[in-house]
Amino acid sequence: MAIDPAVIETLRKQPDMPELDLSWLTTEGPPAVNAKPGRHGLTLDDINIGVYGDAPEVARHGTTRVRGSIARPGVIRTGYYVPEKSDIWADNATLIYEEALQRQWSSATDIPWESIEPLPDEVEEAICQICTFLTEVEFIAGDAPGQWLKQISPDHFEVALYLVTQVMDEARHLDVFRKRALANGCGLLEATGATRGLRNILDAKDFTEMSALMHVLAEGFVQTMFRTGEFIAQNEAEKMIFRLCAQDESRHVGFGVMHLRYVLQHAPERREEIHHYLDRAEQLFGHPSDANSGLQEALLITMGGGKDNIDKGAEMALALTKKQANEYMHRLEVAGLADRRYRMNPGFMMLLDPPKKR
Amino acid sequence: MAEFPSLEWFEAVRQVVNRDGRLHRFGTCDAVMGVKVRDKAFEITFDAFECTGARNIAVADLASTDFYLEAPYETWRDMIENIKKNGAPDRQHTLNSIDFVDPDGFARSDDQTKKDKFYRYGQTFQQFFNASAEIETKFVVPQPA
Amino acid sequence: MADTTAEERATASISDELRRKAESRDWPLPVVAAALQAGVDEALIHEALDAGLTPAEARQVILKRLSGVEKLSMKWARVDTERGIRARPGKKGLTIDDINVGSYADVPDVWPDQTMRPRGSYVKPGTVSMGYTIYAKAEVWADNVGSLYEEAIQRRWAPATDIPWETIAPLSEDRERAMGQLCTALCEYNYMVILALGKWIREVSFGYHEVKLYLSTVLFDAARHFEAFRKRALCNGGRLGVQGVGWQLAPIRDALCYSEMAALVFVLNDSFVQSLYQLGGALGHNEAEARLFTLAAQDKARHLSYGVEHMRYLLEHQPERREEVRRYLQKGEEYLAKDFADDPSSREALAILLGGGLEHIGEGFQKLKTFRARQIQSYLDRVEAAGLDHRGTIWPALAAHQSV
């Protein structure tokens, strides 16, 4: 029932009544809505109705005004946002955000730590070297989105919310690999300085550059590695760690691929620019000649099942590397960058299977 | 049937709330909650996912709890009866609502950061008192006719 | 079409003879080109082709030659870090505090390393800086930060499924609008927290990883609160309200050091927001609102716990910063009071909710006075718990709300 102006007038005349404005109570703004929960509860997509779901192509104000609220003149700016939607958007941000909330886990209580038993020294050391590497590198994917959050306009809040879930996931990853390194008689080992490629992510001056480097390339490689964790893991705890981390990474990669696709669809003139970012990143990231020897050796030992079995380990490590390169290429194809196949860094290109005939 | 307030009553509630691990789904809770009803005082301890203890204490020792709940007997009785009736309180009888409407607050402490545990673990404490629906309570001060 | 051109470009360096032979054996030309670019001798490729190897077999040979680890050096296993750590899970599982044993628990007052080196590990010389700016423990630390991190994870919730949205029933327009107005203000505040923490989390060096982890949970909470209050505004035949005046957000935006931001967010503004959450929980028109505000209040109490403990740690370890911290608080208080004065929509919405409807707004204003006084009292109690007596120095315009 609408507010009766006569009621407001009567209230104004009451003794001891403070001065009333109440204009906000009768201001005509966007229409009222009545979102209803669906099978996944009440999701962000459920409330994205009409103007409330209409993320503008350009965010024109610099304030924290939330999309769909009524603008107040004269409000101070709170940020200098990336205005263009195509520079930051991905159509699956809401879906991934909700999924991230539903699929949170705890490194303290969801890992069967009691399943860890003493391992041969060299295997335990190798596991700890892998954990040291992952403790070191995982939070780059927390720091980098963090520094972009302040650039996301509330008109495009879905992206900010998604990025926050990524920061949370990476915190848990740092934490769980540190816990594993300190749980079975060894400790942290050599931080490998795998920071040339990672520094490149922090250096990115453009969101799409950051996302292509981090979500599609770096996290794509890590996701593939986590999915082959069954061959690295020595017990149920480690298997569970890799499985849960792989789920999280899949969301991050999924955002990156969909963002890249959105950019290529809405700003096709950026194609060559994106190739340049990847040219540079591939050169720095994971090329065999730039490989991290500690990690590589540790993978050979764990995947081979011991120091004396590194031929088997090498075979499996090679299979992993090929899988990483092929999945990376496949993601680029899904994003609309199939021509990357012919200008990829040779170190990766030679690992690619022939393109599937269509 | 346990008398309220008594150690027997709090112990019975504690047994109920720990019986099926129902506190687990609210997450960890580390707090020592005091309860002051008339001239009696109790200390209820929560540790990790459980309520680990209930004991009688002197009123003066309430100062060493994180916070303590204090209200007129009628308020306690209304709350517990309301919980018994519905299995959970209606909105006027939650710990938070009682605290909000009482000018002195239901939860009290000389240290605001300790008192903040009342909010921080609100669902856990509410679940504790909700478990009283599963025991029979005898009130030392009956409802006025 | 574009792909063909790109393929032609990529394979242009292959000699005609090699190209013909590769095509006749069904070898993908990009693989040949990649091998050449990687420095494989053309003669070796001819040899592989002549030997009848499939492309996959040839690639295997080439790869092994390029990247195979012939012999383990094990240098990484001989670094000088503490060994023999066998942390065991306790009642709360394996927590971040459980693994803080031996030298791994040493959190230095000044962290010397600009890299991503995890605390307790060895780092190769020559590793590059990652550009952090906070290397002083007192600037960010609180002794409860590890336990708050784990608690935040254990007490997580999801607005989509943990709120009984089906209990929401239509309200009178005045009350629905007032709720929408309150939700709008809470969305704006939480968005500002996301902006601010996003900026600061990246500045904290790796020696204090517990702080980075904890701040991640605060960001996560803020996102959830933004989401949850937006959902509440749009699920009951209502709408979002009028944008706030936003003065209280300005000092948070402007903060130039972490401790300044922390005082403003985790002590001052969170204290006032916590009271709003309690109000929402107590006045909730239905189970959904009561649950939503109560869960948000649980999160907010964790943020306050960190804020107070951090301020206490800072003042104990850098007592010379006492007046500086007071100034940060006063600046925030000044702007908060300005918000109270300049934003009729917020205070009128609260008066409607407190009074129980527009027709009782007068009564609501009386209750709002009591509410404000209690907000300020709780805030000052928290500042005092942090070790700063601020009762006589609170900004006068905010102090004016203390009297009922």
C-alpha cells in the first residue's frame, strides 16, 4: 500500500516531532521487485531482475552507490574504477560466486590428517618441496585480485564478489600446503623463486592482462597439476587436498576463460594486444629452460614413487606437462583465441596434440 | 524434571546439546558464559565444537567469565517457556532480542571485547538454550496466576 | 581463415624439403616448426621422419632431449631449514596455530624479505621483490589473528541457502522501504570495506601470512554481507533505497597507513555497524531477517575482535603512536557524525523500524536516541579495551549523541 501523504503531513504537525524529510519514502525509483528462491536458494541471478540486473556498459559514477539504488547528488567519489564493463566482466561471475560459497571447505577439519603416515625420507622431502612451492605461489592469486578490487565499480559488483571468493580460496590453499609441509616430520624447504612469471601477474596494468596471465595460464597449469594429484599424493589426506584445491582452481580458470571470451566478443580489436601479453607470459612461465628444478625433481620422485624410479616419474611428469599445454590451448579455443596455437611459445607448442578436425 | 536455575538444569541442557553434535554445524566456539539468576551464578564453558562444562560459581566469580547473562527471573522464565512451547524462541525471546530491549543489556561484562563473544557465537549460545525444549523444567518462581 | 594464415606464418621457416617430407608422413607442421624454434637440429628431424616415427613418438624423443631431468641434484632438500616438525590436529582439527611450532612460530618484529618466501623456508638468492610495503609486525599484527581465521572458516554461511527466505512475508510499504533503506546503507558500507581491504591485503609481506589469511576472511564476509542485504532488499516486493551521503566512507578511502584503516574500519565503523546488525536481528519482521542479521553480527564481532586486539598490540609495541591513533579515530568520528547529521533517510528509516511503523516514527526517534547512546558507549568500551582512554577526546559532534 502506498504511503499516504496526509499521514506524513499529520506527523509533521505533531509536537516534539523532529524535522522530517521523508522524501526517500516517496521517491519514485526503480520498480519494486519480489525475487523468489529457486532450487539453489536465493541466488544473485534470482535477484538480478530488470534494472537491478542491468550492469551498465560504462560505470559513470565514482561512488559506492549500489546498482539500482536511487542516486543522491553531491556524494563524494570513493574510487577510480575501471569504467568499461568489457574490461572486467564475465557472464559466469554470479554462478561461480554462489558455487564458491556453497563449496567452501576447511583445511583444519575436512582433510583426514590422521591418514598421514611416515614416508621414506626422500619422498617426504619431495612432498614438502612441492608444498613449499605451493605455499609460496598460491597467494599470488590472492594478492593480484586484491589489488584490482579497488578498481571495480559497484555497478559491476558481481566481478568484485567473485574475486573475493578467489582471495579466500587462495588463503586456504596457502594454509593447507603449509600445514601439510609441517605435519609429517620434515618442514618447509626451498622457496624456488618462481616469481619471474608471477611478478608479471602483479605488474599487469590491465585487468584482462592480469586475468589472462593468472586465471587462464598460471591457474590453468596449477589446476591440471592438482587434478593429477592422485599420482603425487601418498595418502588420503594429500589426495583430498589436491581434489579440493582443484575444484577451487576450476572456478578461477572458469572465470578467466569467460572473461577472455567476453573481451574478445565485445572488444575484438584487443585480440593482438592479448596475444602480446601471452607471448611475454609464456616465455617467462614454465618453459622447460626456465623450469624450477626443485619442483621438477620433487615431482619426479613423488610421481615415480621414489628416488630410484625417476624414469617412471619423468614419464608421468612429461604427461602432466603435455596435459597442461593441451588444456591451456583448449581453454584458449573456448575463449575464442584458437589462433594462439600457431604463435605459442615453442616450449608449449611442441607439446600440443594436433587440432581436432571439425 | 530439573529446577531452574540449578546445576542439574544446566547439566541436563549440556547433555542434550552435546548428544548429537548439533553445535558442530555452527562452528567452533571458545567462550566461558556466566549466568546469573536471582542469587545464583553458573559458569558454562564452550570449547571447540562442544559445551564442555557447567558448574556453580560464586556471584563474584562472574567477573572472570567472558560475559554473563543477567535478567529478572520473569524474563528467564518467559524465554524458557517460549522455547519449550515452540522448540525455539519466537523473535521476541531470542537472546539477541532480550539483550537489545534491555537498557542494561542481557549480556554483561566489564570488558567489551569479551562481551563481544556474545555476538560472535550468538547462534551457538542460542542453540544451547534451545536444547532446554527437550527437558522438563520446574521453575522455582512460578508464573503469576 | 585467420587460423590458416596464422599457421602459414608459424611454419614459414620450414625448408621446402622438410615440409614435403613432413606432409608425406602426416606430421603436423606446427610441431616441426616448434622443434626448429626450440633449437632441434633439422637433420635430427629428417632422421626421425626417415625412421618412420609417428609425430607423437618423435615429439617424445625431442622432449626428452630438451627437458628431461637426467640426474637428481637434490640440492633443494639440503637447505638449512628446521626439520622434524610433526604438527598434530587437536580438537579443532589441524589449525594454523597448531603448525606454529619451533622456528616456524617465530614472527619477527621486522620481516626482512621482499619475496614470497614462506616463513621458515629458504629462499634462493636473487629472487625478485614482490613489492610489498608492510614489513613491521606492529602495523598489522594481533595475537588472535590465527584463531580468528580458523573460526571464520568454521562459522561460514551462505546467504542463498542458510537464510529461510520463505519466511519473508509482505510488509507495509513504510516498513519495507525502511528495511530497503537500511539494506542499501549496509551494502554501501560493505562495498567500501571490499575496496579498502583489497588494496591493503596485497601490501602485507609474507612474514605475516596469518594476517593475509585473516583479511581474506574479512573480505569474504564483506562480500557475503553485501550480497545478503541486497538480496533482502529485492525479495519482498521492495527495492533499494536512496544512496547514502557517504561521509563515513571518505576517511577509509583516504587512509594512508594500514593502522589508520584498521582503526577506522575494525574499531570505529564496525562498532556502529555491529549495533545495526543487532538492531536488525532484534527487530526482524520474520525469521529470515532475524537469522540474516544475527549471522552478520557473528561475523562482525570477529572483525571487532581483530580490530581491538590489533590496536592493543600496536599501542603496546609502539606507544609513541597513541596520539596518532586517536587522531585517526577523531577524523572518522567527525565524518560519521556528519553522516548522522546530513542523512535523513538513514535516521528516519531507523526511526520507522524502531518505532514499528511510520505512524510511530516519533516514538522511534526517542528509541533512536537511546540506540545511538548505546552505540557510542559500546564503541568507547572497545577503544578502552584496546588500551586507549578516549572518553574525553571523542569528536564533539559524535559525543553529542551520547546524551539520551
